[in-house]
Amino acid sequence: MVDRLAGKVALVTGAGSSGPGIGNGKATATLFAREGAKVVCVDQVIERAAETVATIEAEGGVAVAVAADVTKQADCAAMVAAAVARFGRLDILDNIVGIGGQRQGIRDVTEDEWDRVMALNLKSMVFATQAAIPHLEAAGGGSIINIASIAALRHYQGIPAYQTSKAGVIGLTINLAGDLGEKRIRVNAIAPGQVWTPMVAARMSAERRAVRQQSGLIQDEGTAWDIGWAAVYLASDEARWVTGQVLVIDAGVTLTTRGGTAEPT
């Protein structure tokens, strides 16, 4: 199927990859464009967003790069304004920006690290959504997609800040779905499992990667494309009756044993 998002304008935060390869934001932005959307690629590092735009344009798609620090309310307002100024409307907001944070247990977590993780993983979605709502309403409704994690659903050792932030994403998603449903704005979350992305690659050994590859019921490594295709569905009219849901993409990891020391996304 093609053109599932034809006529729609999508804004993707974290649309650049942090290193070689394809991250969740780049894959999602690319698939949105392949399905006919005009895409606003947002990243704090404009060169990363521009790289994703170049990939989209090379395939004949339409996209624009915008720099923003999505932990700042003013930057979120500006990026949405840039999207509407460029394309005239907004139909889809995909909140992807996030970090894993440092491995600090509850006895060791610092105030600075806690605040940093909460700002990037949760506060960013609040301000991005706040800026997008009037334009989604003006479009007659739309789709907001928040990236959570299976770490919101099961235990992983020594990462209380990360787990709490991702659980907060799910809580925010449910709250927004209830508040915005009458405006035909659908709000859903994706909870990725142990997907291989540039951000993960920067901090993981080959040995740990091999363990992750075999951790699910489907013993194969997930990629950013798996997350991107889930976002395409939630952004499309196929999901017109879907809101307040958490779509788990994890090869069945959440059906197996506790997370232990294995890394989530």
C-alpha cells in the first residue's frame, strides 16, 4: 500500500540519527514521506535533520529541516509555527526525542541526571503537544504518537529515571487521549523493545548485542523500521478509531522473563 498519508503534514521530533545508521526518527520520517506525507524533520542538531531531509528528497519526497530544543517551550512553538508556515497545516505529531540516560540506581541518581532525563523524555512531549494542538484542531483532527518503551511495562535494573520517564509518557498519552478525543485528535504510544539504533550502538558491546538479539520470543533483532511502520499505522486513517493505546513492538520480550540487566531501547 502506498499514499496512506497523502495530503497530510507530519512533524517528527528527533528526526536525525545520532550516529551512523538509521534511528527511530529517521526511519519514521522516511516512511511518512514514502506514504505521501510532507514531513518536518526536527532535531536539535540541524545537520542531522538535514541528512534525513536529503534522504527523503532523494526518493522524491517532500521534507524540511528545522532545528529545535524540544525541552524549551518557545522552541516547540517555533518549530510548529515553521511547519504550518511551510506547509499550511499540521496533521501528525510524532514525539520521538529521548535518551537512555546514565545507569544510576535509586541510591546514586543525581538531581541533574533525573531532571535531564525527565526533560528530554517527557517534558519535551508536553510542550510539543501544547504547540501542536491548535493546528491539529484547525485541520479537523489528527494523530499524536509518543514513543515510550517496554521499560515502562517491566523491570530493568538500575534505571529509575528512564523507567519513570517512559511510564510518564504512557500516562501522558492516556490523559491526552481523553482530553483531546472530542476534537478528533487521536493520541497513542509506541513502546519499542530492544531495537538496534545508532544511540544504542554507541554504548553496547557485540556480546551484549548478541544477547539482546535472542531475548524475545521472535529471536531476531528489531530495527528502527519496525518502529517506523507502527507509526505509519497510527498516523494513518486506518487507525481512525484507535486512541489511548500502547502499541508494544518488542518481539515478545514483555511476555518472557523480567528484564534484569538487559538494555531496553
